[in-house]
Amino acid sequence: MTPSTLNRFEAKVRRTEHCWEWIAARTVNGYGKFGVGGKTCVSHRLAYEHWRGPIPEGLNLDHLCRNRACVNPWHLEAVTQGENLRRGIGSPGVNSRKTHCLRGHEFTPENTRITPRGCRACKACAAWYMRGSEKRKQYMRDYHKRRKEMGVAW
């Protein structure tokens, strides 16, 4: 950044004890926006590149402070998209931190399979479901047989 651009940038930052809060325009997701050379850039990326250096190819910046409006370059870490999602508070992050399935079975290597979509599935629950599936099928066969014997019309 040129000195004049850096001065404009700094005028839009309120430094607190922890974060450097972006007080100017933001994206709909809460990230700071800053115009440079006729283009709109995301402010935390500019701060990282100015104070820490280039962002490695294929990596995204993760806000370690969880504050999207923060432009403190030491609150940012270059990580993969997958790691950024796992660390977050959205469903990928919440689900990746789960240690047990909904029925209380622990996610261990022996009890967990990865689905084609990349999700974890509990093998114990799948076995329980399949046993139940056979019971349901038998129940429905018996149900239809009884209806037929009773002469009940559909």
C-alpha cells in the first residue's frame, strides 16, 4: 500500500485492546470493504498482505478472534477452506466437533464411515436402522396379508 492509501485505510480502523475494528463500509457478511485502484477489496486481506506478507495460493484467511470486522493481521491465519469451515460456527464446524452421534454412539474409527458426500455416519445406527427396516417390511407384509384375509377393500 502506498502511504496515502495506508492513511486512508488507517482512518477507517478503530484499534481496541484486542481487535482492529473496521468502521467503514462492510459486505453483507460483515467483512470490511476498501477501495484501492478502482477496485473494491476485502479489508482484512489488505491488512494481512501489508503487515504479514502475501497470502499463500489456495489458502483463505481465518479470523482467530471470530470477528469478521477485525483487520488485525495477527488475528488472521492462512488456512485451507476446509479448515476454515471446521473452525467456524456454521454447520460444518459444529458437526466436525461432535464426538457422538444423535443416539449417543461415539464416533470412533471402528464405528464411523465416511459417506460419499464426506459426512460421518454411525455404523451402529446404520445397523440398528437396517434391523428395524426388516421389521418394518415384515410388519407391512403381515398387515397387507391380514387386510386381504379380512376382505378389506383399498
